[in-house]
Amino acid sequence: MILIVASNAELSHIWARHLRRQGEDVIVLQSQQEAITYLRGGEADVIVLDLLLEEGSAFAIADFASYRQPDARIVFVTRSSFFSDGSLFNHIPNTAAVLQEQTPPTDLAAIVAYHGRAMDRAH
């Protein structure tokens, strides 16, 4: 299962459409509260997470996911260059990638699918 949590609904649905074409199950949410509620009962192999989330904190979601689902890989997406130094990998242990928001959807889908397959191999 792929969980997308992002403020830009239009872009989230484009990403979801590309992932579904690859056969992935995808859930799209827009806020910290929705994501935390989902992660309490649902599972995610990969979480695509808007670093600059408008409703809530991406770090709170990542922290909760690290606690609740430590094997879930997080692909952060950002429209800022603030974390371009790779420091997210030090702060959030299950960070798999940090991508710019304008990354082509096919590239994002390939990265997410890769990390999802890596989760399948680990189990």
C-alpha cells in the first residue's frame, strides 16, 4: 500500500494515477490528522509525504510512522531547497528519498515502486 499525504490535491492525484498504472494500491490524504488516523489502523509500505504540508506537520507524520510502522519507507517531496543537504536522512530514520515537487510523476512512481519492492524482499 502506498500512502500519499500532500497539500496539492491535483498533484497527489497525478502521482496516484501513475502508481496505480503500475499496479500499486494508493490512498491519498491531505492532512496530518488524516494520515495519523490512517496509520493507526492501516498499513503503508511507502509514504509519499509533502515536506511543506499545509495542514499539520510532515515531521509528526514521519515520527508517528517510524513508531507505528518502522518498516515503512518515506519519500519526501518538497518545493523548497531547505533540506537539499540530505539532513532528513539523519533526522528521520526511514527516509528513503527526498525529491523536488517538480520531479516527473513517472520518476516518482519508479522510486516509490522500487522502495515498495524492497519492502517486499525484506519480508
